[in-house]
Amino acid sequence: MSASMENGRTQFPFPYQPYIIQEKFMQALYSVLDQSKVGIFESPTGTGKSLSLICGALSWLTDFEERKKQEAAALLQEGESVLSSSVAESSTTSSSADPDWITDFVQKKAERDLVSKLKEDELKRKKREERLEMIRNNVQLKYAMKRKSCEEDEAFTLLQLSKEEQTEAPGDQDDEELIIAEYESDDESKSRSRFCADEEEDDEVVEEHVTKIYYCSRTHSQLAQFVHEVQKSPFSKDISLVTLGSRQNLCVNEEVRRLGSIQRINDRCMEMQKNKHEKQHHEEGVKRKRGPAKTVCPYNKASALQQMRDEVLGTVHDIEQLLKIGRESHSCPYYAARLAIPPAQLVVLPYQMVLHEATRRAAGIQLKGQVVIIDEAHNLSDTLSCIHSAELTGAQLCRAHSQLTQYADRFKARLKAKNLMYIKQILFVIEGLVRVLGGKVGQNPQSQTTQAGTEMLTINNFLFKAKIDNINLFKLQKYFEKSLISRKLVGFVEKYAGSGVSVHTQSGSNKENRRTEGLNRYLQTLQNNQSTAPVSSEDQQGSVEAEKVLSASPMMQVEGFFMSLTNSNTDGRVVLHRQGTLSESSVKFLLLNPAVHFAQVLKECRAVIIAGGTMQPVSDFKQELLFSAGVGEERITEFSCGHVIPPENILPIVLCSGPSGQELDFTFQNRDSPRMMDETGRILSNICNVVPGGVVCFFPSYEYSRRVVSHWEASGALTRLANKKKIFQEPKRANQVEQVLNEFTRCIQRCAQDSCGLTGALLFSVVGGKMSEGINFSDDLGRCVVMVGMPYPNIKSPELQEKMTYLDKHLPHSGGRSPGQALIENLCMKAVNQSIGRAIRHRGDYSSIVLCDRRYSRPATLSKLPTWIKDRTSTHASFGPAFAALRKFFLEKKQKRV
């Protein structure tokens, strides 16, 4: 073992002289990876966390590969010498006893096998390295593409099966692609081997996964930032990196891209895949089917994919660059990236693809013995719960039932008995779900009234209540997976109902859809609201978006919900929301124990790194996600570092009362009083007098923000604020965020250059909204962050109450508080930490943080702030001294700049 591995590393390649905290971060990271541990790493934004992660992890990977190479070479040498000496021995020794002779033979065979395996591995490794070298030297490679993914072959084989044994109905040849293949549920092994028979044809087909690091984060912009950091690092020339994303992010086929919704893009792509296989495998002379459904994607050609895969591995690219290459070389970035996973050393991908098992399997991600780094992991528990929760409305259930009934009626002569049996079971379960919501299938869900109320049930009780406890949901789930029924249904509805959901469907427009006129009319009744009032352009935009969502097959959501019901009874709950009408009522699966799904990742991986800017409070995080998943304390390493900014560059203040002496207590009972709202206005007005540039004010919710701003409009406080700083408000629509931010930035830059009477801009934002995460208010954009009240979650929410009850029952109590109470506190303070962390983004930055609520002064609450903020926080009982400290802070900064 090399010395650097034994003792950890002290020197790391870095693009510049690292801060001391970065060096400590990399050393701690290196040893966690080397000792196969689980690391919780906290490093505030602005301290170069991404570069520390990259340089620390890739240094370990380089050393690990080198060590593996040396160990293999030593083993090979040892094996060969043992073999040659044992050959010499056996020629002198007579093997009279039979068992000895057998033992001897077996032992020699094992040794020979080991030696040949080591030689083979070494050869493969050399081939890989040479190939990468050739790619990097831009040599044009002309490898024949022999890879066929098992998933694609399966689609083809299912199609073939339906062809062979089908009794054809006259005149319906055109519906071939909509028919489900014959299904054999209990013969998994046979069908599996048939699907993947040629997978082992030669060593080019199955590619071994090299040791790699999976880096995942929440958003695509965070992933792009990370890739840019890799490009700046000393490893950019030597590392094979691949960025994964959804089809929606990586598709370059404009015809498919313009479908908009992720569901429709996925379905269209899969359909084109299937068409490609038909084209490849079908005999000549088969009648060519009519219509656009037979299009094959021009970007999915074997040789072009292979070439793009090589280009992806040769140089580090982000998603934008992948799209550019894809368009130029006419190859699909989505499939090229998937082909590049096995030989890649660093795979960059969104949370969902690592944390959700089915998605992981579909993408070809193998975690066994690999390293996973989860960044921005402060909300990991919530993320896991969201990914594995599922919700269905009454309208979706009725649509799914109607579509599947119509499908079964139309094709019953051509479907095998086993298929019809499973379709009946699916319909039976959907009927049960609708019945439990108080409705009936086959009637308009909008006109069916239900008794309003919310009910929370365990999975088993829900199955009994819906009278579906006699159905084997595991077998149904397998059927969904193998038969692709949800996708077939999409094709069926699109073909026979003018996309199946359009408001403007004309029943008689298609001669073939006589049998589905009922479906057409029914879908229209779902869509057509009785009101005929004129709609604004924004509403029209909203209805277009709603239409896109509705156009996705509801059967996909039904499939997801069925899957969630296969969770263990204690790990989740089913929430029944009855809302007056069946169409608006919903049934929702709520995952209470995210550790069950995280346990798999922790078990398979060599090491897992959970990183974030603010990971406080860590104790509850460990309890809920790690201990509950069976990870022992000895396998966990914690690392937390301070900020790189000097102490005098930050001024955190807890404000207990306002300028007029009004105590600041934004509890649910007090916060709506005009006195509290007026006092908040006065605080902001004073702050705007002394703070240059941008002030960002966070409210606990959109609703409260709206009420306060309306009150200020009526009282004239808003006009007074607008005389000092231009006012901006966080938009509710995600696609308008960038525009508001750009205007906010331009306004501050203009005010800094010429004295336009204004001192900058004031932005009203919402905790947990679109601007409280992942957006930088650096330098003049955020010289002061104001937090109005404490953003506690809605304690009356049945989901939250159930989660609290679950934690109280399953986790130990600590510090005199129940785990449920701790959850409420932690959710609130995590949200606060995320919001106030927006302001300080680099070493030279400075900002003030004003926490407006006396409850922030409680020691238990203060202790949940990040250490680097908590250590510098001062609490002020009255407004005067706090305001004086604020004015002095900015005067000093102004003098320094002059």
C-alpha cells in the first residue's frame, strides 16, 4: 500500500493556494473515502466547497486506481511463480492417493483461473487506457457498435411475442403497436434470459463499470456549476466525466422537444426506440404501417452514438455543451451519456437518478462498491420522502379507468387471457380507490359530490377499506413494468381521442374512433368547465400548462401509486383528502421513513458523502436517515468548517422590538395585527436609510407577504419605502424569476453608478420560495437580509402531524423534547439558514442579517444557526442600539472602500 493511502494525503492538486479550511476538508474527505465511511460535511457557501470535493475525491480515486494496479501486478507475479514452482513439485511427487490428486488438480485449476483472470483484467484496463488516450488525441475511431441495451431488446421481444401467437382481427393491422405482448408472470427467469440472450455475445456488449464517483445535486444549474468547477480543476484533462439528465434536458430532436411535458417526451422517445427495433428486426415485405407513429429518431444511430460517447469521455462537458455536440454530430446526448456510464470515472446527475431505485436501474447506474457524493443535502430527508410519495386525484382515477376499459373493449379479441386478467385487476383496484373517495367510476367526477374531510390510514387499513387487500400488488407492479401497459395506453388515447385530453376534440373527426366516441365525450366533460367568463392571457397560459399535464397518461401516476403501496405497512400512510367533488378529492401515499430507501444506497456503496452549506442540526439528520438505516456510529464521520470571511464582515442581529417599542412576536395569533405590520414597515424604512445597494426581505409565506404588502399600500408605508429603494416582489411563476432578478440587479448597478435619488432596491421574497435556495445575492445585491418572523411549517397539516407521531414513536427523545417537536424546530431553522446564507458568497463579501422576532433570542434557537453566524450574533432588546450597530457597520465599510 502506498504511503499516501496509509497516512492520508497532505498535498492535493489545486488550481490556486487553498484556504486552510479547504485543506482540512480534503484531508477529512480523503480518509472517509479510504476507510469506506459515511461522511457528513458542512462547508458554508463561499468557502470553495465544490473545488474541495472535486480535488479531494479525485485525488483519492487516482491513488486508489494506482494502488489497485500495483496490487494486481504483485498478485499476478506471485500467482505465476506459485504455478511454475507447483509444476516442478508435482513432477517429482507421485500422486498415489486419489483424493490428493483431485485436491492438487482443483488447487492448480483455481490458481490458473486466478492468474488468467488477473491477466484478462490487466488487458482490459490497458485497452481502456489506450482507447481513452486515442480519444483524447482526437484519433477518429471506427469501432463497430455492438451494444444493445437489455431494455431496448425487451421492448422488441415483447413486440415479437405478440406477433407470433396473435389471432388477427380483420382490418385492425394498424393497431399492432398498441397491443400488449403475451405475458407470463411466473416465468421471470426464462423471459429474462430470452430478453438478454445476446448480452454476452462478446466482451464489447457488456462493459465493466470502473470505480467511479457519482456526484448528485438538486437542480441542473447546480450540476452545471459543479461541472464548470471540474473544468477549472487540475483534473480536467485526465478525468472521464459524464453528465446525466432527463430526456427533457438532453433531447435534441425538436419534434420531440416541443411536446413540452416530460411525460410526453419520454413516451414519444420510447415509441421511436420501438420503431427503430421494428425496422431493424422485421422481415422484408411486412406491410408498412401508416401515420407519423412510425417515425424513427434520426439522432439515435449506433455509430453516431458511439462517436459521441467517445467525445463525452475524452473531454469534460456540461449539459449545454452536450446539446451543442449532439446537434452538430446528429447524435442523441441522452443515450450517448448512458453508454458512457461504465467507463466514466465521475458521473454527475440529479438526485432522483441515484435515490430512486427504479430510475437508477433504468439509467444503468450500479452503486456496488462505488462512491456517492450528495451535495446540497440539507433537505435530503424531505427529498427522499417526496421522491417516494405519490398522489392521485379522483379525476385522474376516473380517466385512467375509462381509458383502460375502452382499451380492453377494443382489443379483447386480440389480448391473451393472462393480459385480460391483469387488466381486470387494475380496473378493480382503481374502482376501489374511487369508491374509497366516495365516488363511482363511469360517471363525471366533477358532478359527484363527496363528504369533505381528511382521513389518515396505514397501508393495510387502506387496502381493507378499499376492499383491494386480496390483490397481489407486487405481481401487478411487475406486470406494469414488463407489459408497458401505461405506454400502450398513451398511444391508444393519442390515436383515438385526438391526444385524449384536448378541450377542442371533435368527436367525429376520425372515422376510426366511433367506438371511442364515449371516451372522447367523457374526456371533454372533464375538461370543459361550466363557466364561460372571459379569461385573461395569464389564465390562458395556466390552462395550456394544465392541459399539458392532463395530456400525460394518468396510468403512469396510477402505476406510481400502486408501487408506493408495496412499501412496508409501518413506513408510510395513505391520506384521503375529500374536497367536495370527486374530481378534486385525492388519495396520497406519504412516506414516513425515508431511511428504508436510503439504506440500499448506504449498503451498496463503498462510501457516501453527504455535503451541504448548512447541515445543522446534524443529530436529528443522523438519527432519522443513518441510524434508522442500520449505520453504526463508528462508520460516520462529521466535518464542519467555519467561513473564510473575516469576523468584521458580517453583522447578524436578533431584533426583539421595533422603533416604537412594539415587541416583535410574529406568532400566528399576533402577526396579522396592524401594529405588527406597521412596526415591520418602520424597521424596513430605517434599514433602507442606512443600507446601500440591495436589501432582501424574507416573509414566512406568500400569503403573509401579500397581506403585509396590501396593508402597507393602504397605509402609505409602501410609498415611503419606494422613495428610498425600488421595490421588487418574488414572482409565483418559476419562469419569471430570472427576469425579476435581472431587473433587480440592473437597478442596483444603476443606482451605484449615478445618484438617481434611490439608494438601491428592496426585494420581497418568501422562505422556501424560488429565491431562498440556489440564488446568490452576492456583494451589492444583498447587503442586508431581513427575516420577518419564524417560518414554522403548518402544524395543522395532517401529513405533518402524522410524521411527528411516527417520529415520537420510533426515535428516542432527547433534551426534554419529543422528536416531533424537534422536527418542527428543525424545519423552521433549516429554512432560515438557507435564506440567510444567500448573502455572503465569497471572502471579500460583507452583509448584515436582521432576524425580526424575539423568539430568535432563545438559546435553543440560536444554537441551530450555522456556527460562523451564531458566534457573531448579537441580541438587542430595543431598536436603538441595534440600529446604531447597523449604521456603524456600513459607515466603516464605506470608509474602507474610499
